[in-house]
Amino acid sequence: MRRFDTYTLWSLRGTLVLFVALFGIANVRAQDPLPSWNDGPAKQAVLAFVKDTTDKSSKKYVEPADRIATFDQDGTLWTEHPLYGQAAFALARVGEMAPSHPEWKQKEPFESVLARDNAAMSKFTEADWMQIIAVTHAGMSTEAFQGLVKGWLANAKAPRFDRPYTDLVYQPMLEVMKYLRTNGFRTFIVTGGGQEFVRVYSEQVYGVPPEQVVGSSIATTYVNTNGKPVLMREPKPFFIDDGPGKPIGINLFIGKRPSAAFGNSAGDTQMLEWTQSGDGAHLMMLVLHDDAKREYAYGPAANLPDTHVGTFSEALLTEAKQNAWIVVSMKNDWKRIFPFDE
Amino acid sequence: MRRFDTYTLWSLRGTLVLFVALFGIANVRAQDPLPSWNDGPAKQAVLAFVKDTTDKSSKKYVEPADRIATFDQDGTLWTEHPLYGQAAFALARVGEMAPSHPEWKQKEPFESVLARDNAAMSKFTEADWMQIIAVTHAGMSTEAFQGLVKGWLANAKAPRFDRPYTDLVYQPMLEVMKYLRTNGFRTFIVTGGGQEFVRVYSEQVYGVPPEQVVGSSIATTYVNTNGKPVLMREPKPFFIDDGPGKPIGINLFIGKRPSAAFGNSAGDTQMLEWTQSGDGAHLMMLVLHDDAKREYAYGPAANLPDTHVGTFSEALLTEAKQNAWIVVSMKNDWKRIFPFDE
């Protein structure tokens, strides 16, 4: 065995120090779990929350079984402007079904949909939408409905971006979801939208399995004909998972209070309140749509009129300030909006 | 290094063979995942199901994400005779609340409860029970309700066995649940009983976390007073997870079809049908209460009158035979009934 002289040993030591330094830096860079976030209070809040909840010596430590994070979908995980994806699906279905419903040409709300009268559609009431949902989302089995959603997703293109709706998901939020899961959290979608609709793509798009999607639902009936049972979707609402319905849905479906909740509109207020009022660590975040260049600006960030989309209102901004909820500026906090952005 | 002569080597080899043989046998014994089951078609069916669903080369292989098993509770996981645990809780609550309700002494169904008139109680209608549930299970927050259930569980004793209700769980079923979980299945309780009631003890007693308990529920309302939000339990039913409600609840809460389902009464029929009609491997089992000596005999196994308890009827036994569902005889298939049995 060759013996090293002092010079060789020192040289080796130097190389080692340099190697560790370089490797250490490279490693820290490679390990940034939120690369699409600009450094700032929002990013720091997520990092601090994970540190606190997973550090056994912290007073804010949360047992793995209780690590629950809930995410609104429309406007929080994917683009909701100018129309919810699910509303676009419903309107497309009206068009497809129209040939078998000649009476729709003289019957609202269908008449306006078929005439593509955006001004009239923007004034649709909840009852109008319920009529549209009833004919487009019901009267079929759950499997048949899932098939329709799959077919639509494969072909529909969102306005402005001319891409599938499922492309318009927010890369920084995907990173937060993944980072939380890596740290033992289970990520749930808690959406005012249709539970059965979102479940069709939640696993593939968000990494959230169907059983972790809580949403609004319509009544189903069990029908067993000749040993081939199906669940038939009925044209009546069963559960509205919005506003106060969100904590109700969380308790019903999960039975545990989240430690972290993410939303973007007035319909998420109660979910954030509910999260904040639990024991231990909390993280409450709201996505503010203030980036007209890369996505859309609406709510308090623009003078766009509120449509049926439950936007981030001035009132919500006030409550967020009072409760120290973290408002994420898409413009300032996010380096990248969509996975396809450079 | 000392060299071994031939004799020593042969002797070592013999010892090794003996060791492997002994260790192998001991290991197989230690690894019997269902030690409380007598060998027979029921035990073999469970073992074959797990082998098929977890063997990638099997046509019946099930992806880990889709490994779902659902279990009825009353009469399937714990004793339901002569009264459901939750009914006993409700009756005890009536007794506790009676001093503040002097009018109950002349008002049915409370009068019969307070008089411990078992004959009258056995004739209670669903409306009678709903009245009892309304006063005993509602008008309080979810947290307050959980506290009441905890308190009752800690003190109440089941008839005949004079033990806490949560002692009267079936050891063979605990073994099946654990065996399935060890093999990547998620075990869900799908009960006609109260979801919020069962969630109080499901983790401790069955190893099933609250979010994997699907059950009947009453409506809740979100009330936020001074930043201290609560969910108030209202005296009206929200969802009845029984009969056709079981597949509906499974679709609603899980969004996946189970590969295995376990029940014991007519209220489980549709859950088993739903499980059987899915793709891939299935296991459908019904627990038959035919052991008057160690537990109770009722349903087709005895001439006990059907009470409000949804028993295993002759009609169910016929359907089980037609569909090749496996009927588990507590008397013949189970070596041990309760964990406390010798």
C-alpha cells in the first residue's frame, strides 16, 4: 500500500472540502421543493409549515395520520376563467344533445346556450344552471357519466390558451401538493364542483386519488337489473360542497380537521376558518388572480364584473388580512404559472 | 483455520437440514394469518382471494391503489344482539336526559324506554327510533357528541358478557382485516350505523381511521360565533347508509368498487351485489350467527323473532346460495369468537 505524504493528504482534504461544498450547494438546489415559487412570504410560509409539522421537537408537530391538506380546485389548482371547466363541459353537452331536443331552440336557458349568447349566459341564475346540470349530468349511470367526461377532456380546448383544460393547472400548486405528500400529508381536493367530474382526472392531473376528492354531488339510485347493478344519476342535488358546505363536507368525508387549506374565492372562506380554528399548526392560503398577462386578473385585482364565478372579493381580502391568511400573488409569487410555461 | 473432516461436515449438514425443517415449520405456523379460523372453505376463500389479487401473474391481480375491502359493522365486526351498541347508547342517553324532560314520563317512545319495557321497545317503529336519535344524537356540536360517545364507551357494559361493547369484536374478522391490510388493501367500514359514532373508536378497535368509516349521518350546520366555528348536529337524517344506500355510499365516499365485502344482514345485500358485479377478483362473505353457546343464534339459524335488527333472513341465505357468496358459520368456521376467549 502506497503511503501518502503530507502534501498529498492536504491536497486530498482540499478536494474533499471543495467537493462537499459543491455537492452541498448542488444538493440544496436540487432539493428546492418549490422551484416555481419566487422567494417571499408565501413560499417561506409553506416551508415553515412543513418544518413545524414534521419536526417532532416542535410544539406544532402533527402526527402523520392527522396530516391533512385540503385544496379548492377551480381557480386554486386550475384556471376557472372565463368559465369553469365543468360549465364548459355542460354547455358542450347541451350542444351535443340539442338535435334530440328541438324544443330547446325556444326554451331558456338552452336557447341562449345554443345561440352562444354570452351576455345572456353571464346572467344565468343558479336555477338556470341547475336545469343545465340536470339534463347534462343526470339520467345516466355513473360509468356512463365518467365516459362522457373522459371524452370531453380528450377533445375540449380552453379559450385563449387553446389547450386541454387539464393543461391549465398551476405548476406552483402541483409543487406544494407534492411537497406536502412527500412530508406525509394527504392532499384532498375539496371543490364546489362535481365530485364525480373531478374524480375522472384527479389522480392523473394532481396525484389525488378519487377517494380524496370531496365535492358537490347529485343523488344516485341503485338499480339492479338482471344482476347488473348500476348507480343512476338523478336530476337533483344531493350535497353542495361550497361555502359552509366545505367544512361540513370535510367532516363528513374525512372526519379530521385539515392543518392546511388552499382556496381562492368566497366559497373557500369557511374552509379556511375551520382549518384555522383547529389545534396545532395551520396554513391558510388564498390564490389572488392578478396576472392578466400570464393568466387572468379578476376579483379585487381587476375591475372585471363578478360573474357566476365566486371570485376573490374585496370582502374576502379584508377577512384574509384580519385572519393573517396568506394571499398568494400569481404575478409576484409565481415564477411559472403552467407546467408548459418556460 | 481448522479444517473440518468429512464426519464433521456431514454432521453440520444434518444439523442445518434439521434446523431449516424445524424453522420452516415454526415459520409457517407463525405466519398463519388467520389463526382463529378453522380450516375450511371460508378460510381457504380468504387465502385464495389474497393470493389472486396480489400475484402479478394472476388474471385476478388488483393494483394496490384499487385494493378496497368493505365491512359492515353491527353483526359483522361486533355483536349486535340483543341490541345494537348505538341503540344502547341512545337509550342510556334518554335515561340521562330524563330529569330535564319530565314530560317524557307520559310521552312515547320515551315512556317505554324509561320504564325499560322491552316488549314495547321491540315494537318501536323507525319513526320512534328517529325521535330517540333526534333528542340523543343532535342539538350539539360534533365534538360534544364525540365526547358523549367516548364517555359511554368507557362505562357501558354489554348484556350477557358484562364487558365494554368494544370488547365484543370478532377476533377472526380482526385477523381478516389485518391480513388484507398487510397485503395492501384498505379496509373500510360501511355501516348502517352512525358514521360519527363509529369513528370515535374505529381506529383503536379495528385499525380503521375515521376517514375510512362510511356510515349513516345526520345533517350538520356550520355555525361560526366569534371565530370559534362548530358543526352543529341537526335532528334530521342526511344519509342512510343501508341496503341500496351502501353501494351509493361506497361510490360517494370511496369512488372505487370494492374487491371484497363482508356483511351479515339483508342491509348488506346490495353491497355484496355491487362488489360481485365489478371487474376482476371478488370476495363476498356473510357472517351467520349460529353459535348460541359462544355468542348468539338468530336469523335462519334460530327461531328468534326478527327484531328491528336487520337479521340474516332466509331470503338472504337463498340469494347467497344463488350468487355463491360464502356463508361463514360462527360455530364451525371460527375457533375463537372474541379476543378475550381462550
